[in-house]
Amino acid sequence: MTAIAAAGAGRDPVKYILIAAISLFWGLNWPAVKTILTQMPIFSLRAIGFTAGAVLLLGAAKLAGHRLRVERAEWPALAAGGLCNVLVFNLCTALGQSLMPTSQAAIIAFTMPAWATLLAIPLLGERPGRRQIVGLACGLAGLLVLLGPEALSAPPSALASALAGPAVMLVAALAWALGTIVMKRRVWRSNPMVITGWQYVLCALPMIVLAGSEARPALSELHAAVWAGFAWHIVCSICVAQALWYVTVRRLTVGEAAVSTLLIPVVGVGGAVLLLGDPVTPRLAAALVLILAAVACVLIRPAKR
């Protein structure tokens, strides 16, 4: 990002629209995926989602007049970003939700801002400012409050099983952070829909192979809630939100883009409360205030005199 673009980012209203849309689409994707996993195994879920995402995004890019051919120099970053942001992140989040409650899984996944902000220092030369550090501290405090002490108080006999889910989700957070750095380092000439579509093509191939070994229910056996979850997951999360995320990464610094994602677990937990029946607690409200404060610290710049 140039100095002029960075200076204007704080007054750019489009970024608020992007962040709101991504927060809604990815936040409600957590209860959607949890619902799908009640009937569909993990590899089949990802094979269906990645394949549908590739077809829809590349088809939409073609209809919009974008060139589907990606320059040879862009392929290494495209593949590396897809491996981290799409394959590893989506596999780990699905596995993590099968090992622990959705709300806690979402919280751990969105420790990503901490890792992205730290990785951006040596890899991109970014230096977090005072407001960004305060915002990051507020956001992580909100995630810790939302997680609660009971997640760390499992007895020794159950420690391995208790840590399996958090460990998988930590891998997801690290993969997303590294993928964000990879995508940020490259000056892309290809359209975001084209980039995302080809990443789904690359990631769908191994999932289709692995899904062949799973037992899946017949389409007629799927519940209406699972069909609704698939619709939201494929259209809103796989297609729209993923492409918008790459647009957001282009417009903001890595630190701003990363910390802005702290709104997503708020939407995810709220969706779990409304759609999955998770209880509302004072801890949830306290975490919400901290996370919103984090986003405000990073994104709202004080007016210059």
C-alpha cells in the first residue's frame, strides 16, 4: 500500500462496508458449518464447498469479463495463499468444531490478528502503532474473556482430549495469518474472484480424492437445515466473503485487516446463540464490548486539526 493510500484508508467508507459484509458472512458461517457437520463428513463438506466455489467464482468472473488466465509469476503466491487460507484453515475449522463447541472454536481461530500483526513486522516491515497495539490488546482480552477459565481447567486425565480441539484451531489461526501475509506481499494483477476461484480448484482436488473414502447420506436424507447451511456456506462464505477478504487485504494494512476480523467471532457467537441455542452470559457481553473497542481503536482515526 502506498503512503497516499495508507493515509486515505482511515477515511475510506468502503472498508467499513467490506468489514461489515465479511463479518456477517463468515460469522454466520460458523453455525452453518456446525449444522452441516451433523450429517455430512468433513472431507465431503470441503469437497462440495471448494468445487462449488470454484465453479461459481470462475463462472461469475467470466461473465463479468475478467480474464481467467493467471500470470505465471502469480501462481506461487496464489498456491501458497490457497494452501493456508483455504485448505488448511477450512479443514482445521471443520475438525475443530467436531472436537469442541462452536463458540470456543471461533474464538481460538480469531486469535489470527495477533499472529498476523506479529508476522507482518519481519515479513512486510509494518510497525504497529500505539492505537493498533491497544486495539490488539483489547481484542485478545475479549477473546480470552469469551473463552473463559474453564477451557484451561481440564483435569490431567482429560488434558489431551481437551487440548486437541484448541490445538487444531490454533493451527487454523496460524495458517490464516500466514496466508494473509502471503496475499499481502504480492501486487496482484488478477481479479480477486479469479484468484479465489483458482485457489478453490487447487484445494478441491485432494478433497475430492479423500471424500471418496467417506460414507455420506443420500441427498434425500439431508435435513432442511443442512440444505440451508450449505446454501449460506457456499454462496456467502465460500464465494462472496473469501473474494471480499482479498479486496480488504488490498485496501488495508495487514494489522488493520487482521484486527477488523475480530467482529466475526462476535457474529459467530451471536449466531450460535440464536440458531444453535447457546446461552447468553455476562461474559459474552463483556467480550463483545472489548472486541468492538478493538475494532474502533484500529479503524477509527482521530480527526486532524
